[in-house]
Amino acid sequence: IPSVFTVSLFQYRSLSNFFLNTPFGPYASSSCNFSALSITIKVLLPSFLALSLFIYIINSLSESVKSLVFHLVYCSWCCWKLLMVASPNPIRAEKVQPIELPVINLSAERSEVSNLIVKACEEYGFFKVINHGVSEDIIAQMEEEGLNFFTKPLSEKQRAGPASPFGYGCKNIGFRGDIGEVEYLLLDTNPLCISQISNNISNDPKKFSSSVSGYIHAVRDLACEILDLMAEGLWVHDSSVFSRMIRDGESDSLFRLNHYPPIPCKDGETSPSSFHGHRSNKVGFGEHTDPQILTILRSNGVGGLQISLRDGVWVPVPPDPTAFCVNVGDVLQAMTNGRFVSVRHRALTNYDKSRMSMAYFGAPPLHAWVTAPAELVTSHKPLLYRPFTWGEYKGASYSLRLGDSRLDLFRKDNINEQVA
Ligand SMILES: C=C1C[C@]23C[C@@]1(O)CC[C@H]2[C@@]12CC[C@H](O)[C@@](C)(C(=O)O1)[C@H]2[C@@H]3C(=O)O
Ligand SMILES: O=C(O)CCC(=O)C(=O)O
Ligand SMILES: [Fe+2]
């Protein structure tokens, strides 16, 4: 019975994953637009087939074997119920450590700033910047456009979807069956692409397009400034070695708006208000690293972002409307020969507040080669990752699940070197 159960569960998962990868997937998997067709395919059909098979097998057994089977099924059901009750909610059971994360004042003395950035990237792969120079107007306009979009009825938002990869997505993240309590708009940062897709996003596409382009322009400048400071702090001779990649007209950078609707507590659940000071509930955007060079992230003053320092310990990032969060991506980890860490992070939903985050992902052009500059490679610290193009790395990322460690595939000492 357990093996039959495992096999059918496996088949059920494969069937759902297969279905998710079809053009209907994005619609079928989201409970906000769960269609009758998907309920039939994902739940009713397999249940009906399994039940018919079970009844058929039972009928063909002798009385004593029948009673044995019934006892086994009853015991399994009791154990399962017991386990379900005994096992705590996985999010609540995790360790959360509220520690002070580095806040870097970009208007301080340059060499001091660059040293602090390097230290933060080595220790955490994450820091906040204040006095960043991005105008409040640009931020406010972008936030307004984002909220205008997410408050629209679902049927209107779906006109901008499915995200394949650009456009509106609901709950599906990537193409490998990852799901979260999030809806989003994923955009190419190329101005032409922005103006084209804006027609499906907004009733005033020109306004939307100019708000997005203005915001992207400002955060790209901020990202370049930070990357130059990093190169200076690392004593790399060519201080634009990192920023050049995202300034390039062919840069494959992305912009993403995430919206996490509030998810109220179910009856019987204890109030989450006491849960480590964060009124969290479900996983909105699961644990992952960002594949690109650098991410510039902010939210609408509502908490939910957490970073992972060691396995299993989560550090909440309190919301701060005056700051931008900056995190190292996989490419920068490779380009610093492993000195900077591409930090694992995730976003939780709140039980009473909706959260919107805006993320700019600075990436190289597809054909650009990624490797560490000579100054960061020594006999004591030999090259850790084999050179690869961003296109190759992006391809590997999209073939894996959200939480997978993709950079390991490119380690020179990886005996399995699957991506050779
Ligand atoms: C499951 C996936 C979604 C993702 C591409 C990937 O295959 C693995 C990385 C994911 C991520 C994380 C950072 C960004 O939000 C993102 C746009 C990116 O470039 O890599 C997402 C991808 C996505 O949502 O499509
Ligand atoms: O919403 C957030 O704070 C994090 C989102 C994120 O990690 C992403 O979009 O890659
Ligand atoms: Fe991320």
C-alpha cells in the first residue's frame, strides 16, 4: 500500500508539473483563477482512477486478506493524522535571528564607503544603502503605477500575462513548478520592450512606461555606482569591470514588481503577532539566490523579506522607506572569485497587510563572459569557477528549481561538472 501510494503521489506530481509547463499551467496552478478543467485534471481524475482500482483489487481478495488490508489502511490513516497534527507549521518551526544588518551611508567618504561595502558583501552578501540619490518622486511614481496595476481585477491583469518570461504572473515562479503566494510583473529593462508591454498593463501606457523607464534609469545608475565602489574596495585596477556589464546597451537586466496579498490566519491557528515580531504567514517567494550581478530592492514599507545567513537561520529585513536593499547575485560571487556571497533570501506574506516590492536585477549581456579579474585570482585563491557566458548561466538557472544552488555546477572542482 505505501508503495502504491508513493507511486500514485509521484504520478500525481508529475502530472501537475507536466500540466504546469503547458501554456495552461500559469492559469491552472493559481488558486486565484483555479479553473474547472484544472480541478478535474489535478484532483478528481486521479482520485477517481485510484479509488476504482482500489475497489477492484479489494473485491478480488479473500476475506482474511481483505480484513488485513482494511486494518493496514486504517493504521496508516491514523498515523498520518497524528503526524499532521504533531508536525508544526514549517515556517513557525524555523530559527529566526533578528540581527542588525549593515546600513551604508553613500554620502560618506568614498574609501570608507567602499571598504564597508566590501565587508558587508563578504559577511552577508547583503546591505542597505541610505542617501542613495534616487529621487523620492521617481520612487513614489513607480509605486503608484505598481499599486494601480495590482488593484485591478484579475481578468484585466491577466491581459498582461502569462509571464513567459515577461508579463503578469500569479503564483507560478519560473517554469519548473515553483509556486508562491505572489503575483508579479516581470519586465525587460529595454525601453522599447517596456513601451510595448505597457499597452497590455496600463490604461495610460505612456505614463506607466515613463515611470518604469525613469525608475530603471535611476536604479541602474545607483547599481553602477555601488559596483564601482566594490571594485575600488577590492583593489581591482579596472574599476568599471563590473558596472560596464550592466551599462552595456545589450545588458540582460530585468525589473520585477512583486505583490504579496495578505493571507489571513485560518481558524484555530494561534495569532502570528508574537511570531518573532513579524506577522508572517506563508511563503510568498521561496528561498533562492538571484542569478544576476546585483539586485537593488525596495518595498512599500511593509516587512516580509528575510535573508539566510547559515542553513536554517533566517534574518528578517525590517522595512525602511528611506533605503534600498542591495544583494550580491551569483555572477558577482563568481566574478569576485567567491569573496562576495550571493545570499539566499525569501519573502513571506503578512496576515493583514499587502506588500509590494520592486527589484532591479543588473545582468550582463547574454554573450558576455563571466570570470574573475586577475587581481582576485592568486596561487592561494585559484580560480573557483570556470569561465562561462551569462547566456549559459541563465539557461542553467531556468532549467533548475528556484531553490537550487546553480553556481555549484560551474565550480572548477565540481567532479560532476554537468555543465561543461
Ligand atoms: C525558478 C526560477 C525562477 C527564476 C528563474 C529560475 O529558474 C531560477 C531563478 C529565479 C529568479 C530569481 C530572481 C529573479 O526574481 C528572477 C526573475 C531571476 O532572474 O531568477 C527569477 C526567475 C523567474 O521568476 O523567472
Ligand atoms: O519581495 C521581495 O522582497 C524579494 C523578491 C525577490 O527575491 C525576487 O524577486 O527575486
Ligand atoms: Fe530574489
